Amino acid sequence: MTAVDAVTAQYCGHCGGSVAGGTKGERPTSDPHQGCHQRLAMEPPRYCAQCRRRMKVQVTPLGWSAECSRHGRVSR
């Protein structure tokens, strides 16, 4: 499984909170998960973006992998 794209994501991969669909006219600073997006650029997700379950994360010198018991593995 590859990284979940924003269309199928229902939950934040960093904090597990709900990702609310905003309108096109919103300013980028109104995103409640802006800090989470910045953290996810540097570290692996901790929650499954599809079901909000806590994932098993393994970090190696070459990258990371995170595995959801229901939706499989995400890696980079």
C-alpha cells in the first residue's frame, strides 16, 4: 500500500483528529491541522488516515514504515 492521498484521508495521520473538508475559498492558515502537516513532512504518521487506528511504526536509518492492522502498510 502506498501513501494515502488527501481524497481518501478522513483522519489526520499525526494526531488522529477528523479532517474536515474545507471550501475552495478558505485561506491556507485556517487549516486546523497545519502544524500536523508540517510534522508529517519529517516524521511518520502515527494514526491510519482511513480508520483512525494507532499504527505500528518502525523507523530505520533509510526511512520508515507504518502498518495499520486493517489497511496495510505505508512506507517511505
